[in-house]
Amino acid sequence: MIVPVGLSYAQVSNSTMSDKTSMNDTMTTSENATTSTHAMTNQTSTNETMTSENSTVSQTNDTQNAVKVSDFIHQAVTDFKQQGDDTRKVIFDCRDRLSTAASGDISSIKNDCSIQLNAIKAKYQEERIQYHDLIKQYRQSVMVFLSDARGLSVGKTTFDNAISQLGMMMHSAMSNGKVTGQAATLNNTHCVNPPGGPAYC
């Protein structure tokens, strides 16, 4: 009996084709893996860039909000001085009117003065509430702004640190779901017009 020692041409050809196909599959898999790796690297790089940009935008927004709080405190101090001046003016005017009034007019003058004083108080009430809320929430930073608004010496470094610290606190409060109201200068554009008296704007 004769046993064939070699392989037939068909077997050699099929074996070579099988090796080539296997090699092509390996190369394609390798190319796909490389492409996938590049895509993942690009996606990671893009995500890191977007995260960095979002972080920068977030920090900018926090700083802008802190500056708005500072501006609000400065405006509030000015407005509250004006409230004091308006109140004193009404009190002095009422005192003068009462000193020269007939006994029958005293009750009417007191009532009129009370209405005017309540109107002045109402005009600044919302701003005072917001002012007190900011002091409660961000006392340390707000006290720096308050000192600066009152004309006391506050160093630039201290002021900048207060802005930075307030920005971080506001960011932390928003991250934890505690949304705080945006401070905005009221400028007291709403007028109060008491009956029988001048409008307070």
C-alpha cells in the first residue's frame, strides 16, 4: 500500500488561502482596534476639553454672580442712606406742621405723616429683605463688601478673596441643589404714592 507523503496542490492552495484570509482578518481587526483607539482618544480629549470649558464658564459665572452681590451691597448702602434722609425730612416736616397746627388738625397731620413714613419703609422693604438674606447666607464675604461700601479701608487682596470665596460658596450651593436668588440692584424704580402726599420713587 502506498501512503502519500506530500499534500496535493488543492490542499496547499486552500491552506495558503486560509492563511491569507486569517492574516487579512487579523490586519482588519488590528486596523479597527487602532481606529477605535484613536476615536476613543479623540472622544476623551473632546470630553476633557468640554469639561474644562464648562468649568471655566462655570467659574466665570460664579465670579460674575459674586460681583453682582458686591454691586448690590454697594447700591443698598447708598439706598438705605437715602431712606434715612427721606425719613428725617418727613419727620422734621411733620414736627414743624404739628407745632403750628390747630388742635383740630393734629390728628389729620399725624395720620398723614404716618402714611408718608410707611410709604418710605415700603419702598425699601424688598431691598432690605434681600440684603439681610445675603448677610445670613454669605456673611463673611458680604461683610467685606459692606465695609468697602461704607468707605472703610479694604485691601484689594481682601476684596478679591471675598469675591472668590463668595463665588465658590454660590457654586457649592447651586451644586447641592440650593438655588439662591440672584442679587440684582433694585435702584428703587417702583414708586409709592401715599394718599394726600407726594410720591416716593
